[in-house]
Amino acid sequence: MLSSLTIPSSLETLHPGDVVKWAAEQFGAEHLVVTASFQDATLVHVAASAVPGIEIVLLDTQYLFAETEWFAAELTERYDLNVRIVRPLPEVQPDNQWRTDVEGCCQRRKVEPLTRAIEGKRAWISGVRRADGPTRATAAIAAYDIGRGVVKVNPLATMTDADVELYAALHDLPAHPLVDKGYASIGCWPCTSPVAPGEAARAGRWAGAAKTECGLHL
């Protein structure tokens, strides 16, 4: 039973790639899925380097920046990634829901597709980091997600912003093209804006609203 799995405390000190290898050994590579926003190359490079061919899911919300779609394609080719695109249900069409019901918009375009993306899997690997902000400050390296019935693995959880920058430099990772335009955290175009110098990275997500999470990591 996944719910009774003992998560070793030693994961806290492992390199992110070794955390992914642990998950593959524990659950079987075919039972893993990585969800990546492709706001940077860190997670997909870590995962694909540790377990070549690991399935990486991009949730196409219908509102991704064109630059994100381009960046995902570039990384897929450069690192020979095994990417699966999961879209909203057929009845969900582009509309203006994001203007009046942002929670419902995220539910239809992110949360529901995630449910289908992880169906039949034993573990879900995400790019959540504790440095992302207060709502993620206590994120575990691995823990049973009772709501989704899988073990959620956050191999980057302990990485600071400086760690991410160093990793990118060491591996010569390309940057998302919107980074140079002031975007520090990149999601859907209607709900993402650049941040001012000194602002928290996620200050540009749902700016001016109390919302801080899309619902995937709650």
C-alpha cells in the first residue's frame, strides 16, 4: 500500500537526480510521471538525466505563452525528452472564464487534466521548491498525497534560487525567453505578469489577488 510506505529521511540530503532515481527504484519508472510547467529547464533536465525516457507531462491550459510552447519544444529536442501533452476535456474551450472565475478556470484547465495525467501512476514528480514562497515552505521531498492516491515527489524541494542558477550554469541550461523580460514565475498568460526588482518570484502570479496557487499543489 502506498499510504503505508515509509519515506526515508535520507532523501533530504540527496541530490535531486538521486531522489528521482530513488522514486524509479521504489515505484518502477513506468509508474512515474513528471509534470513540468517548462518555466525553466531544471526539473526536466534533472528527471531525464536520472531516468532517461521518464514521462514528462505538460498541461496545456489553452493559455500558455507562445514562448513556453516554443521553449518546451526546444528542450524536448535538445534533451530527447519523452513529453506528453495533456489538454482540458473537449468541452472546455478558450473563453473569458479567467476574468470572472479564476478558481474555476484553474480547476478545468489544470486540476482536472492533472487527474487524468497521473491516472494509473504510483508517483507524481513535481518541481515544487520550498523557496517558491510561504505556501510551499514545508514541502516534503516525498509524501503520500491522500487526495490523489499517489506518492508526490518533489526532488527540487531543497534547492534555493542560487542552487537553481548554479545548476543551470553547470549544465549550460537555456533560459525561458520571458526571463529577460522580467518574468520570474511563468504560468498562463492572463494571470502572469513581470515582477519588479526585489519582488518575490511568484508575485507576478495572479497579481493583485489573494490567490497564490492554481490548485495543483494544495
